Amino acid sequence: MTNGVPLAADADPFTPARRRMVEEQLRARGIRDRRVLDAMGAVPRHAFVDPGYHARAYGDHALPSEQGQTISQPYIVARMLELAELEATHRVLEIGTGTGYQTALLARLADRVYSVERVPSLVRGADQRLRALGVSNVILRHGDGTIGWQEFAPYDRVLVAAAAPRVPESLRAQLAEPGVLVIPVGGEERQHLEVWRREPSGRWEGRRYGECRFVPLLGRDAWPDPPPTIE
Ligand code: SAH
């Protein structure tokens, strides 16, 4: 008998790639929130992309998902989560479920996640993946997230994962006091992450962070649906 290294039967072959992602793309670029780093080290990102992209799932880039949408670059996801200053007791509204990857991360970082997606097939796909991973504190909904989700408001945190021309009014209105809203705002080509903090007094404070590039937020209080320019 040789002295081989024992292997767990359910070992995830992507664990080393995920660790590298956390070290080289997140920690090396200044992501410091311990809980965000742990969550990104734990959630299997490859489970949210097409098997054809598994080998690239932990790369330093966005990847295509269904319906011409994207799963954001790991660093941008981590940056948004860090800026949101999530706590384990929080109720979170997410706009733009997409593959459900960020939803799965939010589910680890907060108490309850309410997530809205405008493309029905994406809602179904995300629902299947989240169930398969045993995530149970998430409620998904098909609809226009620019009008928020009044039923469960107010939310301690609101995260928008698509590019908006401005902060939709309903999302402001559905944020708790205190509360934090994170959203990419700008043109179609590039945006900046904006963080809007609602103080207990009701006063608003906004801050602008680094540049990013998201697919457009399409809906009643954002870009018209379908998008304004097709090249
Ligand atoms: N965070 C996702 C990626 C989001 S991509 C992930 O981890 O996979 C942006 C998503 O926002 C797309 O799926 C797009 O369909 C959705 N979207 C665009 N406009 C929307 C709207 N008004 N309401 C809800 N979802 C919207």
C-alpha cells in the first residue's frame, strides 16, 4: 500500500480554484470583509454557469448566462456585498436575480433575501440551482424590480445588480431607516457603484465608488424595455 492522501468522496474539485479567486482577485484588491470573503470561498460559483464554462467559472471576469445576461465578475460581486455592510439579521431586497449566484451569497450573509428578476426563465433556473444547494431563506419573484417589492418592505439593504440611469424612487421608498442601497448608476456603457445610506433621521447620504459595467436595468423606472440602442 502506498501512502496516498485521503480524498473525501464528495470533494469539490473547484475548491482550489475558489480559494485562489478569493486570494488573488478579492483579498489582493482590498476586499476586507471577513464574512464576504468566507461566503465567496464557500458558494460554488461553477454551479451557476453552463457546464461549458465550468473551467472559467473562477476566472477574473464576467461570464455569459442565459438570455444574453451575465454573471458578474467575482470582484464586482464582492465589492457590492462589502459596500452593503450586510449583517446576519438583515432582510435584503435584490433586483436582478440572474443566475442566482449573488442571491446565494446574500442568503449566507443575511437573514432573508427577496429577489426580483424580469426574465421568467432566469427565475426558474435560479430557483432550481438555489434549491439544489439547499438554500431556503430566499424568495424569488418574476417582475419589474424598478418598482421594488412592496409586500415585504421595508428592507435593511437593497442591492441592484443591473445598470440604472438613476436610483428608482420605489427602491428608495422601500429602504428601512437606517438602511443602505447599493446600485450601479450611469450610462449604458459604464457606471459607478453608488451607495445611498438612509439615516435613522430620514436624511440621505450618497457616495460614489469605482467604475463598473453591468447589463441595463430595464423597466418602468429605468431604461425603456427593450434597450434604447442596438448595435
Ligand atoms: N447578480 C446576477 C447577475 C445579474 S445580471 C448573478 O449573480 O448572476 C442583471 C440581471 O438583472 C439580469 O438577469 C436581468 O434580466 C435583470 N434585470 C434587468 N432589469 C430588471 C428589472 N427591471 N427587474 C428585475 N430584474 C431585471
